[in-house]
Amino acid sequence: MLDSYPLAFVIYVDLEGMDNLEKTLAAVASGDLSPASAAQRLKGGEVRYLDEFAALDLGRAARKGVPEVVYARAKSPDQVAAICSALLESKERVILSAPTPEHEAKVREALPDTPLRRAGRSIVVGSGEPAPTGGRVGALSAGTSDLPVLEEALAVAREMGAAVMSFHDVGVAGIHRLAAPLEELKAFDPDSLIVAAGMEGALPSVVSGLVAVPVIGLPTSTGYGLGGDGTAAILGMLQTCSPGLSVVNVDNGVGAGAMAALIANRAALGRAPRENGKRL
């Protein structure tokens, strides 16, 4: 398998990994590093090579706070099932993004005793719930057609430990529908907001002009004719005059959920109790 990687890359990974391993073991031996901290550090760089088609980043969640998500499109059902099976050997759950019915059927066949739960256009494979971080993510969709992508974003945010509150079908065609959800979100006190919209993509700009937290605009491929593939929505969001709005790519629910939860979890960390100037 390693023959398919550039030699310089293999040498770099090998030398860096050995150097870090020796330093970590020396720190444990000297008492400068606890075994638990050493284990956490080593998990952050764990890579598993799966046959000839995947290099699984098993340490991503520990290293970055974002779990590895399996993007099903362009992968065969057999590949998707093998990747999910391998990830579940060391994880309780894995998010499968944009699977076809064939992908889902193969995963069910390979993992007959494993629960599968729909989350918009994604599937959460596995059981249990992530440990709560204290982060809070709010979400709005302009229309019902935006829900599959928004729910994928919220699945990622939940998997990252954030609490979620969402409201749907509050787009600018009936802007009065937005008032009550914003009041409830204000009481929820989110650290970040995800706003999904297709068509002309106006809702994120409107919301961003009314709230004092970061807003992640999530354009969706919902609309008519020219620009209805998400082009009009993303261009409208990118041209916003409302400060505090950032934008992910069309239908990128995973990216929106990860960004919102990273912000929320960092904010939660800042709220954590402190002792002698250090967070507990």
C-alpha cells in the first residue's frame, strides 16, 4: 500500500512519527507527561491504511475536534461499507455523507447489528450519544427543501458534542415567520448559527444583520433554472453587506456543521470553570 505514496511523504511521516513517539515515551518515563495525556497525544496522529483505497485519519477527532466523515459519492458500496466497518472498530459512530440506497444497503449488510439513523442526506452509523461540550448551535432553514443539507450539518454539530436548536421554513418569502424563531434562539443563546438557503440565498444576510454571533451561510442547490443549482445562493451570500457572515460551498452541510460546532465548543471552553487561571 505504501508503494502508492510518494517516497518523501512516507519518509516524512515515518521519521516524524518515530521522533514524536520517542519524545512522548521519554516524557512519560521522566514523569513530565501522564500516561493518559500520552495516549491522547498518540491518538491524534493515528492513521490506518485500508487495503488500496483509504487512509483513515483515526486521530482527527482527538486532534482537531472534528470526526472523520465518510463521503460516499464516487465510492463503491463495498468501499463505503469497508471504511465504516473499520472506523467502527475504534469509534462508536460514524457519519456517512450523501449515500445512495446502494451504499446504505451494503452498510446494513456488512453491519447487520449496528443501528443506522437518517440525518437529512446523511446516515449516522452506530449507537450512543457524544459527550456534551456545552457548546450551542442554532440553525434556520429558508425552506423545507433545504432541510436535507441542514440536517446533515446538525448531525455533524451534534456528533461534536454541541447542543442544537433549529427552526425551518422561515425564508424571506414570508419574513414575518422569522420573528418568533429568533426570539426562541435568543433565549437559547447560541454560540453560532447555521442558516441554510437556496434560491437567491437572502436569509443568511438578513439573519446576520440581526444577531451578534457568527453566522455560517449554507447555500443549497435549490431553485429554478439559471442559478438554481446553488450558484445564485452562494454568490448572494458571498456578496453580503452584513458583517459576521461566513459561507461554505453549495450543499456542504459537513463543513457548515464542523465550523459552527468548532466555534461553539471553543466558546464553551471559555465558559468552563477555572482554577488558578487554568480551565478545569
